[in-house]
Amino acid sequence: MVLKKLLKKAGGKPIAAKLDEAAYRAFNDGQLELAVSKFTELVASHPERSDYAYMLGLAYKYLRDWPRSLEHNLRCVQLSAEPEQGANWNAAIAATAIGDWQEARKQWSACGLTIEQGEGPIEDDYGTVSIRINPWGNAETLYALRIDPARAYLMNVPLPKSGYRYRDLVLHDGAKTGERKFNGRTVPVFNGMQRLQQSDFLTFAAFVTCPTFEDCDDLCERTAPGIGLVEDWSGMSYYCLRCSYGSPHSHDKSGQDSDWDPERSLGIAAQSRVSVERLLEQWAEGGPGRYVDTIEVTQHELPEPQDGGAWWREPDPN
């Protein structure tokens, strides 16, 4: 009798319907804390509803509260009469995040994936993907080597402000949010959820003069002890990276190639500054006009998502 009274119309709509509407609106608006509160009420009043359990688990996933996300996604699976691959997938991601490999393997298998037998972490070759790190703000899209359905090692040198490093192990979402070309083929783009393991490679920014494209290419192709990767960052941003470091200079484009800008901004993943200095010194001695101006290194904290933005959606192509 009490429940029936609570469900009677209030302001023209049944109370339960208004709560349902408010819960989904909060989620769609990216107000995850409010969505969790509303869906928690709905789950409590409708414990038999698998859809509310799913949505609560989904909201907790985007809050990166992995134990609670796992709990409610597993509840959704238990309540569903039909297969719930969305809940299985989210449960597997949550189990992966907390290192519950037995549960992760079980849920990946329920998604129809063939998982190598074992008890510990899944470490296989799932190919190359693209990961959008920090998708909630100042996002940067990098290539990554996937070792299981939700973990991958970054293959590029991230910009320092991202807080990430080359070869970081990253947990990524399961929903594709775009596509990119890689070696002549198309690979999916996934949102990065968080860093699981930090690499021992630091990120150095080097500002050098390369008279020709070949000079720059020679530097990017070089390897040496303590060096992970050298990348040409020039043109990645709409502003000059060197200027952003407060290093005044003129923009001289008088290189030997008419369309070539000899001033290059490089990202170098290295284990020490000494390794970077040695690499650049050897490169500079290898050709006329090659010059190393400055080497910078900064470390930034990983930015945290702010409530109120639905960053998990696929970006609008327009």
C-alpha cells in the first residue's frame, strides 16, 4: 500500500517515472555523482530490474570506481534472462582494473572472446589500436599495442602535459569512439580510462635545427641505450611547442628545402638526460648545419575528469 502511494502521480508524472527520467538525464549530461544517487534509488526500489543495475554499474565505470562497477554489472548479468554482453564487457574491464583475473577471464569468455588458458594477467597480441588519453579534456590520440581486450602499451611519446609516458600500460574502454589509419589499415580508437602501470621512460622535449627532412628523419630513426623512441612533434599543436616552454627565438624557415621548417620540436622517451644528450651530440656531429638548441623535461600529474561532461561519447565529426 505504501509503495502504491509513492508511485502515485506527483506533478503530473508518477514518482518512479520522474526518478527514472532524472537518473537518465543526469547520466546523459555527464553528472555521474547525481546519476549514481538516482540509479541507487531505482535499484533499491526495483531490485529485479537488470537495466537499472546496468546503468548503476555503467555510471560507476565512468567514475572509475571499479569494485562498485564490477558489483553492479555482475548483478545485471545475474538478473538478466537474456545474455548481457554490455554488462559482461563492463564487468571484465572492472575486474581487469582491480586485477581480478579469474573474473576478468570469465567475463571476457562470456563476451564470446577466446581467452588463452591461465590464472594470471592476460598477455597476448591483440594488435594495434588507437587510444585517446585524457578524453575528458586536452585529449591526445596515440597508437598502442593491445595485450588483452582492455589493456595496451602506448607506442608514441605523449606530450608532457598529458601526464602519460611512452610504454605506459593503459586501461581502455570497450566502446569504439572513432577510427584511425595505421600502416595502410583502419584501427579503432578507444577512450583511455586510466594508467595501470607507469613506464620508466621520462619525456624530454628537444629543440633542434634540421637543415633537411633527411636530417630529421635520421634523428628519429636513431636508437641508443636508454632511448625508447624519438618523435617529431613539430606541427602537432597550433602553437609552437618551443615558445610554450618560454624559449624565445625567431621562426626561421630558410632551410635547404623550400617547404621545410628547419626548427623542429622533438619528443624523446628516455631513461635519463645523459642518454638524450649523448644521442643528440652524436646526431649533430653527423651532418652540416645540425644544431641542438635546448633540452627540456617536465613532469605533470594525470588530469582527473570533472563531473558534468559526457566525455565517453564519440566526438561529433562536425
